[in-house]
Amino acid sequence: MIDYEAVFHAMPTAVALFTTDLVYLDANDAYWSTSGRTRSQVIGRYVFDVFPDNPDDPEASGTRNLAASLRRVAATGQRDAMALQRYDVESSDRPGVWEERYWSPVNVPVFAPDGTVALLLHRVEEVTEVIRARGGADRTQVLEADLYTRARELQEVNEALRLAHAREREVALQLQEAMLPAPSPLGHHRAAVRYRPAVASLNVCGDWYDIVDRPGGDRTVVAVGDVVGHGLRAAGVMGQLRSALSAASLVADGPAQALEVLGRYARSVDAAATATAAAVFIDWAGCSLTYSSAGHLPPVLWHPDGTVTYLDQATDPPLGVRPEHSARPEARAGFTEGCVLVLYTDGLVERRYEDIDTGLARLADSIARHGAADPERLADALLTDLIPPAGLTDDTALVVVRL
């Protein structure tokens, strides 16, 4: 059996392990040698309390750049190779004396069994001797100085791009919120809706929900959908598809026909192909649900006896992927007063490195435990149970209707 702790400490490259709050958990022998610190000086402490910026350098940016990288890895679960950094270190045996140091860091997520980011692995190579001037302005030194300058420029460009993405994300979220209003009253029936964006700038603003009362008041249409993509473009496509399905649902014979119309429309909208959607027509008088899915995860029905069933008998490919028109399937299920219908998008149940059936089982368990609650409380309980500690990696829409 491999002793991974021994492997960790024997690695020739300096490696440290942080919590997602940026507190030292461990480091290998090469790290202690490179950093000039001991375990007792470091373990259990916040990384930037141990290695602050040089107070005598007003342009020092090492802590800011490293913190941004580590937090980005924690939020996205993606590896981040940083540009070359100047990050001065206070001498361990001469307090107040700062040594000019250059580093090449890479930060990597360590995942928990549920797919969330549990720890952060920080690997760093010191390249001070490569960068430092050695007494003459020869060609090698010029190239080394140019390398560092280009690395700093790249870091600044990356930061500008991240700020631009953050601004686009904020605008897209505002647009998303404007196009996903609160549901209108459903007579004596109660409903709750939720939209939660992903914690990172990616994978936001493609999910949507809708609740539409058909003329006559005897039927209500509930739908959710998911557009591939993110940002303003996804929000725009989402708005088009939501509006199109809402209009089609007012005149269609059932959910299959409404999704057929939406599928044809999706073929004429850029970036709408492969979007998914699920629609349920609620017949209040007949106590029945007619449903159809275009590549979407199945709606869930909670019964007052505590049982949970998936409405999974009418699933078809996503929107706009068929070259020829073909009728979509639909199925029917009965309900009794007090049942709860739940529609959702995949961000609620999908986790990295986990089979989707595990997420669906987790959803069913949460609904079974909280199904008797008011729809607003049930919606909040589902989000509490199912959103991982590190936050969502994909945006999520949720609809809960008490039948």
C-alpha cells in the first residue's frame, strides 16, 4: 500500500496544503527549505499572516495575486497556473529585512467525495536566481528582465479580463432577474420559485422557469429550462425560449405539442440548439398532470403518504437537435390534494465526478423529508440540503407547487 504522506513530504518541489479559508494545513520538506520557515511558525496560520507583502514596496502585489488565484480555484474547482510573481519574503533570521524573491506558482483543487473543493494544493518553484541580475547587463539578463516584465503584463491583462467578466456577469444577472418574475397567484394553490446563480462567473444566466395559467383557469402550465452557455448571450436566449414556450402553452393541446413548437423555434435562434426544457400541464379539475421533457431531468411528485415519484415516462432529445420534425411524447400522472410538484434544473443535482443518479436520489430524499412544508419553506430546504458548501458550479432554477 502506498504511503501518500511519505510521497508528499519526499516531493522535490515545494508544496503546501491550505484550507479553503487559506489556512496552512501541511507542507512538505522542500517547502520549509524554500520558504525559510518551520512547521511551528506556519501550520494553523492564515497564509498572508505568515507571508505578508513587503511594506517598503508600494507596488507589491504578491498577496493580492495569490489570494485571487486561490479563491478562484476554491470557487471554480479549476487549476490555476499563475504568471511569474515577485513576492518578497522577510528574512527568518533578520526581522525587518526583506529579500527580493521570484516565484512560479500553480494552485490546484483537492475534491471531497461529494465533488466540492475541500482543500487547496499550492505548488511553487523559486526562480529568483534565474531573474536576479548578476552584475552585468548581458543579453541573458535582458531576456530575464523582459520575461518578468511580460509576466507582470500578462497578470494585469488577466485581471482586466476578470473584471470585465465580473461586470458582464452582473449585467446578465440583472437581466435574468428582470425576465424571471415572481409567479402570479394560482387560486388557493401555493407556489414558490427560486433562481440561484453559480458562484463563479461561468455557467450563469441560462436557466429559467415559468408558470402560466391557461384561459378558463382550469389548467396551469409549469415549465423549466436550461440554455447551454453563460452570460448575456445565454440570458438573451433564455428570455426568447421562455417567452416562446409561454405563448405556445396558451394554445397547445398539451406539453408535447408546446415543446414541439419550441423545438422548431429553437432551430432559428443562435445558441438555442441543445437547450433542454420540461413542461407540466396541471389539470386542476381532473387532478392530473400531463408532462413532457426535451432532454431535461424529470419533474418530481411528492405524495402526502411520503412517497416520491419521478415523472420520467416522456423524455425526448433536447430542443433543436433533430434534423426532421417528429412528435414528442407525453405522459400522464394523477395527483391528490396536498401533493407537491417540483421542477428544477441540473445545477441543483449535478456534481463533478458524481453519477447523476446520486444527485437525483439526494433530491428525492430531501423532498421526502420536507414535502409536508409550505412551498416557500420547502424550496428553501431543498436549496439548503442540495447546494454544496462551496456553492453552485452551475446556475439553478427551482419551482415548487402545492397541488
